[in-house]
Amino acid sequence: MKKLIIIGGGESGVGAALLGKKLGMDVLLSDAGALKPQNKAELDANNIRYEEGGHSFDLMRDADYYVKSPGVPEKAEVVKTLRSWGVHIISEIEFAGYFTKSKSIGITGANGKTTTTLLIHHLLTTAGVSAKLAGNVGTSLARRVAEGDEPEWYVIELSSFQLDGMYDFKPQISILTNITPDHLDRYEYKFENYIRSKFRIMQNLNPDGTFIANADDPVTSEWLPRVELPRKTIFVSTKSEVNGAVCREGVIYSQINNGDFAINVNDLTIKGLHNTYNAMQAILAAQLVGVDGEALRKGLTTFVNAEHRLQSVATIDGVEYIDDSKATNVDSAWYALECQTRPVVWIAGGTDKGNDYSVLNDFARQKVRALVCLGVDNEKLITSFAGIIPTIVETKSMADCVRECHRLAQSGDVVLLSPCCASFDLFNSYVHRGNLFKEEVNKLK
């Protein structure tokens, strides 16, 4: 009987445990913290061994597979111990990939990967293609494989942490949306380490596979000469002619399949320059799968994005409140501010990840009426925008934050929650932060 050790008991770890159990393996899931009640209940229901609150190293030796959940950092003592044994530690994505015959599309990037993933899945299913979502978008690939009834295509959102443990997994189509500084606390505060992690998305492409990249992203462009690109590499751009998809004067043109598809960006349900790039990469992926122009157009004009991504919550007293809680880094906030055409009361703050806010100075100066800081420690934000944004206030709760925004905003303004930071100082997740924002806004009615 094969032996499987899993470190971490979140969705990724539980999914790997379910797959291991289905395959008849001896499974042990081990977590240094407390497991969520629903995860414990699922493990109990499937007679899967687990431990929480620490690791029993004597039970971990001589396993066939060691799977690490993406949330467990390399600096964790359990990882250091396993590394000292010389074992090969893989991600849940890698593990699941050993046991599926479905084809896959892998999407990564600092920003836009969730929207692009969801849009590709929508385009495929709208066209009648058998496809399922997996990965960082919510449901682990291992859980999907364990469920059986595999689709023709998996559409998989991949974080840098998942890519770090991916060695032999082979998507048929790999997409890199962009690269900006993010999660530097997990990469020794070295941007180049994070960049290398992202480029792992295209390391195992089959000879007939395709890599789709953003030619306008400066970091991607700078690093392209340093890596060995797959034979089939295509690009998207709004600035120059490329071999994949371009946007000229507000119209997206695909250059593949004889260049016979075009759509006006005003017809897309997702707005903003960043979503133009997301749409172009999604269009190319769908065309490579075989989706025709008519189905593409239908999918692009009916897509509904996930919550907390530039989502309009309500308009109250002439002020629109927008939830962009998913904007957990500077680049996401840049795009959120870029597409605003009205004066902004901007909510930012949280757990700083080594951010350089100076890239936002022009938008802050031109568009932001007031900055409402929401976090335990707002000193860096305040220092960065002092003298640039005329009004800066501090808040420590979502209720106080929304009240301040209501006081500061004028009819015709936008209140934009686009925090630039992780949520974990005051909230459980960006979802928790966004949901509380919506609750407090709705109370204003």
C-alpha cells in the first residue's frame, strides 16, 4: 500500500487526502494549527487519519508521496524537517496530475488570474465543451479528480505557491497574465524569486502546447530573454502588433484561426484596461480549444465575474460604492483607480506585503478626493500619500470606515474599496472584508 503524507488541512490538503483515499493509499494529514470543523467532518466521514495542533514526525517517515498545502511556507519547521530527510515535496496540483488523463489550461499571474480562469471556463461551457474549474479558484484539482467523471478540460488557477511544488504537471495551455511584486514575504523579499516562481507555469508544456503571455507587461517582457520559451508562444497587446490578440481603438482582434474574430471592448461585461488583457488571453485559450466565433461572442457578453472584483454594491445619495476587496496588491489597485472616471474616496490598508505605493501617486493626485485607511497599522500608507491626497483619515473597523466614507463622499463620487494589502490584520480573508463592506454599505440605505 502506498503511503501519503499531507502537510496542511485546508481545501488543498483535504482534496489530496480524498484522492489518496480513493486510490487506496495509507493517508495521514497533519496540520500545525486547528482544522476547520467542516474539514474534520469530511475527513472523519471518509475514515482518513489526521492530526492537528502539531506534527508526529515518527509517523511521517518512508512515505511514497509528500504533499504540502500552498499555505504552508518553506520556513515552517515541518518543511525544514522533511527537507532535511531529503524527501521530494510536491504540491497538491502535482499529485493530482499524476492521476488524471484530462487536458488542462493553467493560469497564473500577480493579477487577473481568477477573472481569466472564470472567463475561460465560461467560454468553454457556453460553447458546450466539457470543462471544470479547479485550483486556487476554490476547488482543489485533487478533489475534482477524486470525484471521478473527469471532463475533457480542467481550467486551473495556479498561485505561485502551487507552482513552487509543481515539477512534472503538464498543461496543454499555460497563461501568464502579468507579474508585479506580491507575496514577497514568502520569497525572502526578493522579487526575482517570485518572478521565477511564476515562470514555472510554462516549464512542462508538451511540444504541441501553447504559452500565452502579455507583451505589454514590463516584468514579463524583461524576463522573456532569460527563459527558454515553448515553441508555441503567443502574446496579447494593446500597444503593438503581436501574433496572438491585439486591441486597436477599442476593438479586440484575434490573430489566430485566420484572424476572423473581433469584438468591441464595450460589448464585454468586464470593464477596464486590465480586463481587456484578461479577455484577450481568455479568447485565445478558448480558440485553441476549438470554440468558434459565435460561441465566443455569446460567452463574452454573458459572463458574470466573481464577487469582490470591481463589483458595484449600491449607489446611495448619488455616491457609487464599489467592492474591489480582491485587490490585495498595488498593481490591482492601480487598475482599479485607472478605470475610475469620477472623484474617488479610496479605502486602502491591511497587511502590507512590501508594497511600493509610489506607482499610484499620479492617480492618487488626479483622482482621489480622500483616503480612508483601514488597518491595524496605517503609518506606511499615511506617509506615502501625505501631501498627495488632501484628506487622509484612519479607521480600525469596517463600520467606522464606511461611515467616514459616507461623510467624506459627495454626490457623483465613487467610494472604492481597493485595499492594496492583504486582509489578515482585521479580517479572515478578502472575501470576509468584502462581505463586511457590502453589509455596512447596505446599512446606509
